[in-house]
Amino acid sequence: MKNFSQKRVMFSPKRERAVFASNPDNSRGRKIGQVGKSERTVFQHDKDRIIHSTAFRRLKGKTQVFVAHEGDTYRTRLTHSLEVAQIARSIARVLGLDEDLAECLALAHDLGHPPFGHSGEMALQKVMQPYGGFDHNAQTLRIIEKLEGRYAEFDGLNLCWETLEGIAKHNGPLIDADNPESELPWAMTALDDWRGLELDTFAGPEAQVAALADDIAYNNHDIDDGLGAGLFSIEDVSRVPLVGRAFADVRARYPDIPRDRLIHEVIRDLIGYMVADVLKESRARLAEHNPKSADDIRSLDRPVIAFSNKYRAEEKPLRKFLYENMYRHYKVNRMMGQAVRVVEELFGLFIDDPSLLPTEIFAQCKGEKTPETARVICDYIAGMTDRFAIEEHRKLFSVTGYL
């Protein structure tokens, strides 16, 4: 038996909450108050409600880049969300932010994605254009405010203000000089008291952390999945300076390392490099602005959790490479082209004849080709997993579908 005491392991101490962190004891609360005491904070409650939601479970069958049934090892929306949550929690801990809120926002950020990733979203945007459009971020809010039906006392999940605000604005203000209120997605303005989310300001620090954790996660797991799928080679991606340096560093440390372990070590190093950049830049911005509360951070004219300009310049060639060699690879395009047809044809069939919908869905419709019926159909399709959408399409468009 190996003596594990030979290597000393250092554990980071629990950090005190920073004055600018979101404080669950000072939460702006929930729309519907709840009676009773709990050992969990409001942010822990919100995180747990998201994890137990139907929409969260469905993420296991929704595309990240590859259609979910293409392989068992590629990331899905669920595994992507878990990786984002891990990175967000790590950054939040070091900066003294509320880890539970950061993790909660990371887990929830993709709940509104339809099947087939961004191709499914573009298809729903197209077919819903006459009826108010579709936006996956606004759909996330629609799910957690209305569509989840689990609790006796309310629709949705009845999450606290800080969670709703963070989901709405984790990528920055939604209203500014270039984006007037009139351009907001329908699903956003259909929410009760949507103006109360203060959409013209930045979100709190934990939401800003979740947004950058999302960038870190998908940049790295897309390299990993692209190499695993054979869409490009190590030599190809090593032409990106940021990635090439990482491969050279790992090979220098481990000259005889096998390919799969080489890739894993490179991804580890890249994630560590990106996280370190966020921490350094964010600390500098926090020191510059010296915020005394999360509201102080919201009132600033720029985010305080950010990458450095140096990293942003390094990242551009990587994003360009992934766009050209992965997201627009002919194999991915073929899958996504089929996905668009599935979504568009399902919507077209249901809007022409809503009686083809399941009984409980049809009961919510208000006649053929009405905005109300279109939104019911949109919610139904957006909630599908890849596999379920493909199977529904087969049943409805093949003469042997039910045989």
C-alpha cells in the first residue's frame, strides 16, 4: 500500500465573506414569502431547487456542440453546467464571494437552451419571429418563474431576487444606448415586475464570476471534445499560441506522456492559467473601485470580475480556431442542419394542427396560429431533449413512426 503521507496536501482555509459579496442575510427576498427556519441560506435553497428541477435534469440530453446521442463522452449541457459551476465556485471562494450563489447561477445559466444547442435556438428564433421571438436566456427566466410546476404554493421555483437578477444579467446590462427597452426578448418582458431586475446595470459579483466561468469551461472542453472527435489534431490546435505553449510546457515536464493524458494535463493547465488571469485582473479592479457592497458593484460602469486585456488578445485566435475547425466543421454542420429541420418541421406541424400535441399541452392552446398557441408550442419544443425531439419527428413524419 502506497504511503499517502509522503506528499503533503495543503488545504485552503475557509475565507471570510468580502464586504462586496452578496450576503444571503440581506437578500431582497422572494416574491412569495415562506414561513419557517432553515439551516440553509436563501442562496443554498435556490441552488437546491435548481438541481431538483425538471429543466436541470433535461440538460443531460441536450447538445453542447455534439448531438447528445453522438457519443457518451462528449459534453452535454448538463456536464458543461457542472464544469462551469466548479470553476465559478473556485473563483468565488478565492475572492471572498458567496460560493453558493455563484454555483447556483452557473448551474442555472443554460436551463432555457432548446435541443440541439445554438442551432435549435436559431430555428426557434426563426419560427417564433411572428410571435415574439425566442431567446434562451429569457427562456431560462420563464422556466424558473412560470413553467416549472413542482410546488403547492406557487408556479416556478420562487427564487430570490439576487438569483433572478444574476440569471438575467450575468453577461452584462440588457438595456443601454445601443439596446433599448423595446428590443428586450418577449419572454423577459412577459415576467411579472421585470423592471425590478434593474436591467440597465451590471449584475452582482457572483453573476459576473459565473459568466467568465462559462467562457473558461467551454473554451477548454471544446478543445478536449474536438480532439476526441477527430475534428482537428494536436498539431492543428497547437498553432494557436496560447494552446501551443501549454502543449510545449506539458511535454517538457512529461516527455513520454500518452496522448490522452497529455491532452488532459494541457486542459488543466489552460484552465488554471485562465482562472489565475481572472483573479489577478479582478483583484486589481476591486482595489481600484473599493466597493463596499454588491450594490456598489452593480452601480459601476464596467464589470469588476474580468479577464485582462492580455488574455483577451490571446483568446481571439483560439475562438477563431474553434469557430473554423469545430463549430463550422462539416460533420457538425451536417448534424446541426438536420437539427434545424427537426425543430422547424415540428413547429410547423404543431402550429398548423395543435391537436397533434399531447393532451395536456393541447389543453393550453388558444386556437391555430395564435400567439398564445405558438408560445405553448415553443415552450414544449424548447423543453425537449435531443433524443426526444428526434423521436417525435420520426413518429410524426414517418409512415412507420408508430409501427
